[in-house]
Amino acid sequence: MAYKHGVYINEDSTSIVAPVEVESAMPVFFVTAPVHLSENPYGVTNVPKLVFTYSEAVSAFGFSGKKEIWDKYTSCEVIQSMFSLYGVSPCVIVNVLDPGKHKEDVTGESVTLRGYSGIIEADGVLKDTVKIKNGGGYYILGKHYTVSFNDDGFAVINAVSDADDGISEDSVLEISYTRLKPEEADIFDIIGGFNDETGKNEGFELISEIFPRFRKIPCQIAAPGFSSSPAVAAVMETKTKNINGCFNAVALVDLPTIDEKGNHIKYSDIVKWKNDNNYTGANMIACYPETELDGYKYHLSAQTAGCIALTDYENDGVPYVSPSNHSLKINGLVYGDGEEFILPKEQADYLNGNGIVTAINFTNGWTAWGNRTAVYPSSSDVKDCFIPTRRMFNWLGNSIVTNYLAKVDYPLLRRTIETIVDSIGMWLNGLASRECILGGSIEFLDGENPTTDLIDGTVRFRVKFAPPSPMRDIEFTLEYDSSYLSDLF
């Protein structure tokens, strides 16, 4: 080592900024992941993982920076969007890509070594399945060769040069391996259900396991790309209600940009498609079209989930502010095939008026655009048709459940009733003083609590509150005032 005398500087590559935590918007993503690049390829299928950091997510699910395979592995855009672009956590990720089912076996392939290394130029290679023929047998993994991955996600065979009876330099190897086929993971894997053979839940059925596993309430449900299937969206909207019998969430769904014949679905046609395919739920946020950043495509649902979480964080974790007109981390809109999508503001407004969230590039740069849930305009009930008011009802209800579940099975005493009324009343007053709500109250009413119900242990409270509506339409009237002509004299 060279003798040193003086002051020296070393540089490290830039690390990911630690994400901020916000639980009022915790998303649950259902994805396909490049599990061959993860630490445990066979242990993350239909197993919900709560992740707080980029490195945690990459370790659990793998990650690829190859733009051309992001459509196959939707976890990549989710991990990049949540942790790198928006810097928010936590989120739950559920991978449905099964290396035991969505795979193919490859035999008789040749790899030429350059020195003692050679590349298997195929996506999704499961490195523990790579076998190298040695006459009538096989070389031994770990003794004669190792397998790693390069930056392109390709498996690299590295021969051990000093192994006994090992692989020669510059050899042509006959190999076999198993590779993932992510294109075989379909909407039925995402929808899932209860598997009688394994006795376990799969796909969306795992939503009911999130709170028991992690003590975290699922607040947003997303399946980027897959949610453009009406069957998937319908199940998602159903699953947002009565989670574990008491919680509610919103579903972020993508409307398609390409039809079955490969044609673009333009903004003028997507409204009819939305209605015809029943994307009209009160707990549903319909997103259209797709987005692009530095050549990478993101489904708008993934970006919106991050935008909502960051907006909540900036407002003390209370979801009373709309994500509309807040910055998106994009530099363009695209169709699913990558072609640029130009959307003037008046066309974006038309989509908003039909319950569709989109994005515009206007005075504030690229922002989310649209306050309406998918139920609009078929319903104009303020608690359902505005995104922030719908989410406030979900959040307030979820908060009451988690805070007052401990009171269940307490003796029915006046003191207990007063404690609940006083504590919730103080909480609502605090929200009102912070202007998160316009006002709120709680009552224990005689008419809603008949003697027969009280004897049977049923107690009812009425909570009233008013979240502020977003100022979606601000109008100024300009008038010519001729009296100012007198200033000329």
C-alpha cells in the first residue's frame, strides 16, 4: 500500500434519501416482481411484505433498471415511485408472480466463456437452477462455478479457475436452467382467492391479513396495469369496504390506453369505456392515461399513490387536502405503447367532470389534476364524490375504530359513555382548530338507543363533521370601470 501523508477525499455513490412515514395513506400494491433478483426468490409469492425503505423493498422483491421489462415486473415502478420519487413509506407489497408456476425450463443452450466468465442472455433466470454439463454428469454449483447477476439482470456464470477437474478457460458450455415467465401471471393471480390445497389466501384476499400481520390499516389499494381489467377493478372496489369488518380504503385503478386491437383509446372515448365497464365506485379513483419520466413508464395509479401519501405528510397526516394540483414526478404523458399523449387543459377538465383523475403541464409544471372519485357524476353526494372528503370519512372512521376498540366489552356505564363523548369531542375540536375540518360533534341520543338494544349491549353514537371541499372552481369577474379615466386629468 502506498505511503500516505496529507488530507485525502473519497466519494460514495448517492444514497436514497430516507423516506418520510405517513400512515393515513398506506398503500397496498399487488404486483409482479423480478424475484430472481431477490434474496429469496421462492419465499415472496402471495406473502405481504411491509417495507419502509428502498433497500428493504429491493432485497425482498428484486429490482431491474431495464426500461423494456418494467411492463413485466410492475413492482419496479412501485418501488421507484414510492421510495425514490416521492420518498414516502411505509407500503405493503404483494407479489403474485410464482417461480414454481410461472416459469419455463430451458435445456441444451450454449454459453461461451470469455476467460472464466459467460453471460446467459435471458431474462428471469433462477440462478440456483443453472446446471452445466460435464460429460455424462454436471459440474457442481459452488465448487466449479458460481452464478451472479450483472447490471442488466442477466445471469453471469463464473468458473472457479482453481477447482479440481474444473471448467477450462474460454470453454463453450452446455447449460440448462429455469427462467421466470412473468407474462403468464394474469388477472386471476391478482384477484386470487382462498387456495384449498395450501389453505392460504392469495391475491386480493390477502387484504384482510394486512392489519392482523402489521397493525397497519390498508388505506390505498393498487394493482398498477392489472387494474385496467374491469374484473380486477370490480374486486378492488369491493375489497375497499369493510376490511376486517371495520376499515375502509380507496382503490386506485388505471383506465386502459390501448384497446384489444392495439389502437389508442383517446380521451374522447375513455368516458364511455369507464361507464360501460362500471368504473363508478365511490371508493375508486380512476386514473388516465400513463406517465413517463426519463424514458421509464409509470402507471398513473402508482404515481397518484405516492402523490396522495406525500400530500398527507405535508398536512400532518390528515387527508383533508386533495392531491389535485400537487406535483407529479413525471415529464410527460404516454399511451401504453410509449407514444406521447398530448392533453390540453380543457380536455383534462372534461375528464375531471366525468370522475377521472389525470395530469396536466400548466403553470405549476406537471401536476395531478382532478378531485372527483369515479362515482361522479352519477352521484354528487359530497361525502362520496370528492377524493379528500371520501378519504376523510374513511380516515375518521378507521381512526375511531382503532382508538376505541379497547372500550369494547367495558361495562355500560354513564361514565364510559361520557368518556367516549368527551374524548372524541375534544379530538374533533382539535381538528377544527387546525382547520382540517370545518367543525364536528358527537352525540349519544336517546332516540337511537332503545332500551332493548342497551340491555343487549348495543350502544350507538352519532358523529357529525364537515371536511372542507376543494375549491375546484374559482371565478373572478373583470369589469371596465370608466371612472378611472378621471385620473388622466
